[in-house]
Amino acid sequence: MGAGAVVAASLVASVASASPEDIFGYGPRSVAMAGTGTASSDDYEAAYTNPALISRLRARTLVIGYQEASFNLSASGTGLPGPVGYDPATGILIGVGLPIPFGGRLKDRVGVAIDFYTPTSLLVRGNIPYPETPQFVVLPDRAQSLTIRAGLGLDLGYGIRVGGGFGALAELDGSVVVATNSTGSVGSTVQDQLVAVYAPTVGATFDLPFGAGRPFRLGVAYRGQLEARFSVDIDATKLSSLNIPVLNISGIAQFDPEEVAFEAAYDTKAFTVALGATYKKWSAYPGPLEATTTCPAAMPMCGAVQPPTLAFHDTVVPRIGVERTLALPRRTKLHLRAGYAFEPTPSPSETSASQAVDPKSLMLVNVPTRYFDASRSIIAFGSGIEIPPLTIDTYGQVHVLVPRTITLDAASPASQSGAPPPPPGPTTVAHVTGTVLTFGMSLGVKF
Amino acid sequence: MRPLGALALVAFVAIASEARANPVDAFGLGSRGTAMGGAQAADVSDFSANYYNPAGLARAPKLELSLGYMGADQSLYVNGVNSGIDPVKGLVGGVVAPGRVFGIPFAFGLAIFLPDDFLSRVNALPQDQPRWELYANRNQRLYIAANVAISPLPWLQVGGGIAFMAATSGTLGITGSLPVLQAANAELRHEVDADLTAIRYPQVGARVELSRNVALAFVYRGQFSEKLDLHAILSGGITLTPTTPLLTTAYYNLETISVSAFLPQQAVLGASWQITPNLRTNLDLTYVNWSAYVSPVASINVKLNIPPPSFGWPPGIAPPTTPAPTTILPLNMNDTLVPHLGIEWRALERPKWEGFVRGGYEYDKSPIPAQTGSTNYIDRDRHAFSFGLGLRLMQVLRELPGDIRLDGHVQLSALFDGTTVKSSPADYVGDYVAGGHIWNVGGNVTVGF
């Protein structure tokens, strides 16, 4: 059983995900404008913000950038540590924008963009502790994963643009069979497959009043739910005469909710202001863990420990971003950017207790579910300078967690193992505060 | 030049290229390259340059988008029984985007092989179990490569990128209680703390035009080894049923370190000779450092503590024993020199279209030594014969001022039967005859703008 479990650990880690962009946005301009861009992007960033706007590309672009985010998060109260330590999330972004040089009626109407974000020290963080371990479930580890997006945009004329693309994750499906081999020692056979999962991104924009090149633009973009699940069955039933159940090491390593973004923008060569909102369907989030053992069909009320449940709710994120462009001598341009967004927390203000087995008494107990999060005020800023053919951009965001009190069902006395779970114990409260700082810079070339 | 160099350097360090190699090493990338036996280092400028020679990207005359499909059916046999090696099949595609920066030709390229069914697959087996080591799982992988290239002089192109693979390290904990007579009532739960970390390795290439008709090339592809470094702790109690007293406690601490994938470093010397305006021949010699290959078998360190109950184990219950330590037998692969030969004939030339006929040959001597002992890493020398056709259509539409290229290939790899003779007559696998063949068929469309 142990050998199989170990191999399962490796498989769990082999899961890619796509969440940094959901927390910070993607690309120097969009991040500096608080994640706006559904109606205002004009380069490779549009593969995430709104693929329809990829059609605005006019030059081949290759951008390399660096981004770092640090997390200063705290949960205080009875049994809580105060500061909850997380490693900074550092990563490299790569953006590619390619206007497709069709002729005739398609001239200057089609573009393709590809976006990468890869953490510098790892590709995926797969950290899913027991529910009683204090943890911020939405922020730090979601920021450490590989991101790949690609899209195509088409300018239909009359000020109408449409586009589509996808985001990609990988999820794992595998099995481990542990058994005594021909020599009498324990051996294992491992099979696992890393399978790609995709979510569509589609969008449209409308220049107003209708007609190409008008300064007012409306944009709408839909991004499908991206869910990176891992599922590994560990079968050690032939290991010995011990009756060991098949272990289900499964859960959700990364989750991006289904989103719909609306935005209105006033967009000229000298000034851009974008105002929008993003609806996020967090209510579909199933929680990070599944049960380690499942009840057989013939015994639906078995004693399997149930995973913690999370009743997330949908959110709406309002955003505003501005950009001022100053023309300097020798075709040089300076861009000054800023923005603000408010990201409501999807997590509930009360968490129910989770089941565990007391290691000493082997009794079933309730433990508090210490899953924390809080709404964030996001202040964004940045600048960019164009010295043809080069572009240099810098950007930053300050996320201030709105102080929040979360009520936790506390630990309860043990009950006999196999008996119904004990009732929840008295509640405790957790006070959640913190900040998240992110900054980045990029160097691009148009060729 | 300096800013360009800096950007290129950053690109080299940063550009992601995951799981480069194995399916592409075995079957090539793109129909033109496969049809010409993989002899492309000095004669490539399309998306496949991301594999064959990144420097070739700088020769691309225009923006190109490519998309295609390939499938390789692997019919490999042991003692006349098909080993059931899954086919390798998936989408092939890429982009080449040339331009100029500070007046210097510059290009960015991206290529992908996306398997139909999964991005990668691991099938870890005991070292004595027979397996086709170089064909079974190593080819079941996603391939992504991205590179940049420049042409600082009209006769010189250089390019490269950094590819990366993933290594895993982590800890898994399982705790709870296990009633051995009522497994359905097991009260177990798990937690995971695991990282997929990046392993970076370089790929660089250069191409020199000696004359209008002759070019030489050099390509280096770095080595990577994909490690699996894991630590698992299982602790809990063992009972007969959920309501009976504790029998004993179990503690299992296991560390395992293994190399689940390994790609040897490679160096390629290539030459291309335009014999006549319509006939070209290429030769590549690829040195593969197989001797650095690391056995895929895991090194395991186990601590197991399941003390027997004070009254002894109940009848019929036998706990697992501490696994015997795995003695990893070295694989001792040999370095190889792989010749690739290709020829391309422009058989038809019309104002609006051209037709090409291609052929190629590749010989892969098996790097795996005779498996006379207890290990059974099966391999045979591979002779790959390939054939392909190409059609180039020019100025098809007003909207498409460039060209459209349609390329297809068929490749037959023959692994001639050979007998593995065991040194011990008591070997439980025994002697066996192994061999087979692989059909590789595919095609791709390239649109140039």
C-alpha cells in the first residue's frame, strides 16, 4: 500500500493548471489596468482578455517578461498561527502576436496570439493539506502553475470583431497496482496518463457608433471552466492477506471558474479608459479533495471519511483601467497605466467541520475546516515605453484583503470508529487579513 | 545588435519547450523531414526547424502556419506474440514568423506534436519484465519546441532555445484506520504536497552556406533526465472491524528516487547539396550519447513498522513484509552514430504549382547491449525507409498571396528478428526472439503568407 501511495504522489504532482491569469490578469498592459482588456486589448494579451481583439494586431510581436508575487496572509484566532507562510510566486511570461497577412478582403483582419506563463522554479504547485491546516485556498498555490492560451481574432468589418481560442490544462488519470512479486518482495506496476483538457474562450467587440475605428467599444468574452483533476486508484488488494480497500487519491489541483466579462472602453491613440465587470461561476467549485475510500454500491452508508465541502458562491468583479499615451521624439511613446478592481471572495463566511480519525484513539472526530479567503481591493499601475522596434513595460498590483471574520465549526469529541460522525463542536472565529504584491517587467520586439 | 542579442538570450533562457524529443527523435517532425529520412539539419526552413535545426528558422522567407497529422503503428513481437505497443499518433503543427530587427533577419518559431489520447504516459515496470524500452512509453509524449534565430551574415544562421521537462518531488500522507475484515469501513484520508519542477536544457544550431549549392550545419540538443523524487508516509491503526479494539499500528515510510524519462544529448552534423536546380540530397550524422542513459528502475528506501498484536495475528491475516531492497542493474547502453540520408526531386514545375518526390533512409543501431542477464530491455537495430510527395500551389487566392504546400510521407521501420539468449538456463523469462516493424504515415499543410 505504501509503495503505491508513493507513486501516487508523483502522479498528483504531474498536473498543470492555469490560474495566475485569473488572479492577476495576463500581460503588462492588462495587469497594469487591473485586468481590463475585454474591450481595450490590442496585442497578444487578447488571447486571454478577448480573442476578438487579436485582430487589432498590426506587427509581429515577441515578448519575454518576468513576474513576481509575494503573499503576506494572516489568519488569527484560537488555534491559528497568525501569518501563514507562502513562497513567492515567480514566473516568466512569453507572448507571441502574429497578424496574418492575408490579401484581398482579409487584409489586416486576422491575427493569432499565443500566451505562456511558466513559474520559474516549478511548473505546478500541488499542495493540498488536510483541511485543519490553515490555508488560503484561492490565492497562493493557484498562482504557481503553467498557463497556455492561444486564440484567433477576425475583424468582420463595420466595427465588429469576433474571436476564439482556448486555455489548456493537463489532468491525470492513472492506476497503481501493488502486489507481492515472484521473489516475495513488494513490487508495483504504475500506469498513468497525463491528459489535456481544454476550455474555450470566445469573444466579440463592437465599435460604437457602428463603424470601424470609432473610439467607443463594447466587448464581451466568455471563458470556459478549467478544471485540473487528478485521479489515481491504488490497488493493494493483492499485497497481503490484509483486506485493504482500493485507495482513491483524487482531487482538484487547479480550478478556474467559468467566466463572462463585459467591458466598455473609450480607446484612442492618446487615451484609453476601460470599465467592466467579470462574472465568475465559483459555485461550481467542488472543493479540493475527494474521499480516499469510497463506499461500495452495496454499502452506501459505510464508514468512509468524507472530504470537506466548500459552498463557494458566484462573484462579480468590477474593474476600471486607464492608459495615457504620450508621444515622444523619434517615434518613441510613453504609456502610463493604472487601474482598480474589487474581487469579492467566493468562499463562505462559515465553514463546517471536516472528518478525521484521531491517530491515538482511532476514533472519528470533527476538525475545523481552515480554508480561508477574503475579498480583495486591487490597485494596479504600470508604464511602458516604445522605442521601435523594442517595447519595455513594467507593472504592479497591490491586493489588499478586506479584513474578514470566518466562523469555523470547531473540533468535537471523538466517536467510536465506524459510528455516525459526531455533531459539530462549538464554533471559533478566524480573523483574516493580508496583502498580495505583484510586479513584473517585460521586453518585447516587433519584427 | 546588442539589444537583439539580449532579447535572444532572454528568449533562450525563457522559451518553454516541454517534453521535446522522443516521438520526434523516433519518427521525425513534419512530412518533408520524415520523408527525407530526418536529414534536414542543413536544409530546413519550415516549422520543423524547431527540431531539426533552429538556425533554419532565419531562412524562412515568409510567415508560415503548418498543421498536419501523423500516426505510427508499432507492430513489435516477442516470440511471435504482438507486444501490443500502442500506436503513436497525433496532430503536428507549427509557426515560423520571420522578420527583421535592427535590419537583421530574425525569426521566431514554434512546433508541436500533440498526441491524440494523452500528453504523456508513464508505465513503470520491474526491471526483469520484458519491455520495448525505446518504443513503448518514451514515444507517448507531448512535444513543444520554441526557438529564435538570426542571420547576422548572409551565409550564416544561428538559433536556439531552451527546452524544459518536468521533475517531480513531493510528499504524500495517508492517515486513518483500517479494519482489515471490513475494508469498506476504512477511515482513511490523504494530503499531498508535491511540486512539478522544471528541468531546462539547451538546443542550439548553426548553418553555414559554403556556396549557393552546398551548406553545412551543426546542431546540439542537450540531455535531460526526468527525475521522480518522492516521500510517502502512511500511518494509522489496523483493526479487525470498526468496532473492535486496535490490533496494531502501521507505519510505512518510503522514499523513492528514479529517472522516469531520459533523453541523451545529441550532436548533429549535417550537409545539404543542391546537385541540380531540381535535385537535392542531404546527409546528417547524429551522435547520441546513450551511454549516459540512466536505468528507469527506482531506488527505494523503506522503513516499515507493523508490530504484531500482543496476541499475535488472527488466523488468515498476514501483514506485508518489508520489501527487499531493489538492486538496480546498470543498463550500460552504448553511444551511437545515426546516419540519415535524404533526397528531394522537384519532378514537376509549372507556373502555378510544383511537385516533389522525396526519399530517405535512417539506420539506428540499437544502443542496448545484449540482455543476457535478468533485465529485459528489448531493442533491435532499426532500418527506416521513407518516401514522400509534395505539392506546392502558388497564388491560389487573392486573399492568399503566398503559397500552400501539401506534404505527405510513408515510412517503414524494420526491426529484424534477433534472438536474446540468457546466460542462465534458470532465467524465468528465458530466451526469446524479438523483432517487428513500424509503419509511419502522415501529412501536413503549410500556408505561407
